[in-house]
Amino acid sequence: MQHEAGGHGFGKLGDEYIYHNAFIDACGCGCCGHVDELNTAKSYGWYDNLSLSGKTHGVGWSHLIYDSRYSDIVDVYEGGFMHSRGVFRSEQNSCMNNSIPYYNVISRESIVKRIKQYAGETFSFEDFVKNDKRDAGVAQSSARASARGRASYTSGANQHKPMIRRGSPLRMAKVRRHR
């Protein structure tokens, strides 16, 4: 549920699951998105949690890698958007790749930015950090695992690839208000 809310809801986040042991730009399958689809989504301002660059200064979360408040967990990890190679994510684990109740930092930041934008408010990174709860999902995840007597969760089995709809929901809100 959290995966869908972040990926297809407010966050417009990209899947970080890995189904193919292949480079994204060399994969010939017809079952998942490749470089063009990822770039199209990024051109809409989506998929902040994924990058085709493996360089620390070339990823959208570089500001988190070099921030002492997050540098212990944020880096550049290979694998995402269904491919093990050529796509990069910011943390080793999150609900976008393992269906656990934890969004990685760049995903949380992206969700807050989008909510602020929809509300007509200005995003402030310092306000985000001040209100960010790094361990909320991790603690909840551990408690659930203990209650169930197991520590594993099912990964993205039976997941559908994201549907990209052209247009901006912000423009649609303006159209609805003028009616």
C-alpha cells in the first residue's frame, strides 16, 4: 500500500525492484520500462529516487550524500527500475524495492515537495530535515516482524508497471476551479 501511495500517488516515485540481471540500456525484454521510459518520467519531474548516473555528484540526491545528517545511510546503490545494472537508487532498502514500511530519504523529500507544491506552499530543505522522522518506518517494520515472528516481507510480486499520464495535476486543479 505504501509503495503505491508513493510511486503512483503523491511521490511519483520509480520502482526500485530488480527483476532482470541486466543493464537497463542493453535489456531486450518487452515486460518492463527501459531508459526512454525512465527519462520520460524524469522529464515530468518524477522518479527523483532513481538515476542513470552512478556518480555521487550526478544523482538527484547528492545533497543528501554530503549532508552529515543523512550521509550515514544515503549513497549511490546500483539496481532499480527492474534492472540490476545501470540504474541507481539512494539507499539500500525502501518500500520501493522491498515492500517494507520505509521510504528512503529522497523519496520522503520528493513526497513533501509535491505536497507543498499542491498546497501552494514553498518547500524548505531545513524545514524538511527538522520534521523528518528517519526511523519511523524502520521501527514499525521491526515491531511488525517481531509480532509475526518473521523478518521478511514479500517483494514486488504481481506488481504492475507504473502508468504515466501526460499533463500536470496542478493544471487540472486550475481547470476544475474555473468551472
